[in-house]
Amino acid sequence: MGNKTNIVVIVLVALGLLASATLFTVDQRQFAIVFQLGEVKEVISEPGLKVKLPVIQNVRFFDKRILTIDTPEPERFITAEKQNVLVDHFVKWRIIDPRLYFESVAGDEVRARTRLLQTVNAGLREEFGRRTVPDVVSGERDLIMENMRVRADTDARQIGVQIVDVRLKRVDLPTEVSESVYRRMEAERLRVANELRSEGGAIAEQIRADADRQREIIIANANREAQTIMGEGDARATEIYADAFGRDPEFFSFFRSLEAYRESFSSRSDVMVVDPSSDFFRFLKSPVGASRD
């Protein structure tokens, strides 16, 4: 009875070892390549339980998901105006042809990443070399990323890899360049401000000169009109006086004498030395006046 148990145990262990040597599972997130004596025998892309020959066949698994290459430090590139810029970028990629991937880089992810980074860096160097700093910072940033994705993908297909995306996370100027650029921008803004101030001052002088000219014209016109009106008024007054004098010379003399009295005695402090018998006082002596001798 004990021998039979031992035999059963041995058989079960042998079957387990045989199953482990012949059966393997492919995850839905993986590709599997079956090798036979070092050569690619089969590429498996569907998940499930698979069978291989023990001893002479072995299996390697490769990630089917999208992978990321993220540069740890910003890299320096030169723009069209020979300015250095620091670029921080990342690449999204995945394996689409496991057989070609293995044949090209021996299935080594480090080698694949190195090649992809070299391709992307060379392309970025060329793209940045054709553009100015404003272009790479904002103006043509999307175009650069799309050009790089297409260019890198074309090269990546040769090793069984697809470039899903190339993104520029940040494009900065080095510290020494930034300070120089800021100084130039400040000087340029100051120059523009001074030009605007000068233009404003010139316009203000023109406005003031025009206003002064118009003021002089208005005053001159007003004075001319005033003189004209005063002249017309004096003429009219003279005409009225003459008409009145012609109608009643004695009343006119009386009226003019009253005006003379009012003007002469307007202040109590006024002193006037006149002969009392003078003709000036004739209406004071008699309301109806007196005949001149």
C-alpha cells in the first residue's frame, strides 16, 4: 500500500513537471515568442493557455502596452538665431511586431529606448535649428511635435515599434540667455515707450498750438465784432442825440448837464473849483435854465 502511494506521488510530480515544462500562459497585456533551439518558432499575440515542447523550446514575453520614455534632464538645442534652449520632452511607444523587434534589438528594451531617443533627439535638433525662439516656444510647437512623431515613427517601424506620441513638456531658455533676452526686451519696451512719449509730446504741442491759434482767432473775431457793435451803438447813440438835440435843444442841454452833474459829484471827496457864475451851474440856479449872454 505504501509503495502504491509513493508511485502515485511520483507520477503526479512527474506530470506536474511535464505540465510546467509544456504549458504556459500568455497575459492579455503581453506578446509571447516561442523559440526552438534559439530560433523564433512562433509569435503569440492572443492571451490564454499555450503549449510548447519541453527542453527544446522556450518562451519570452514582451509588453504589449504603451510605454514611456521620459528624459530625466532637459536637453540643450540650438535655434535658427543660434540661441540655446532647454527642452524637456517624452515619447510614447509600443511594440507592434514582436518578431522584428527581437531581430532588431534582441528584444532588449534598453537598446530600443536608446535608438528611439537618438532618433527623436536628432529630429528635434533639426526642427529647432530651422526655427526661432518664439516659434519653438509657442508659435509652431504643435507642428514640431507632429513632425517629430511622424519622423520618429517611420524609423521606429524598422525595429517593430510604433511611436504613438512625442510631446514637448517644456521649452525654456538657459539662465544666462534668459537674463540677456529679458534685458533686450526691457530695452526694446523702454525704446518703444520713449518713442510713444515723444510722439505724444509732439501731438500735445500741436494740439496746444492749434488751441492757442484758435483762441487768438476767436478773441480777435470777438474784439472785432465788439468794436463793430460798439461803433454801431455809438453811431446809433449819436444819431439819437442829434435827433433829440434837433427837436429840443434846451432839453438836450438840460439832460447833458444832469449827466455832467452826476459824473462830477459822484464822490463826496471830490473837489472842484469853478466860478459859481459859470454856465456849468445854470440849471442849478434855475430848473428851466437861463439864457446865455
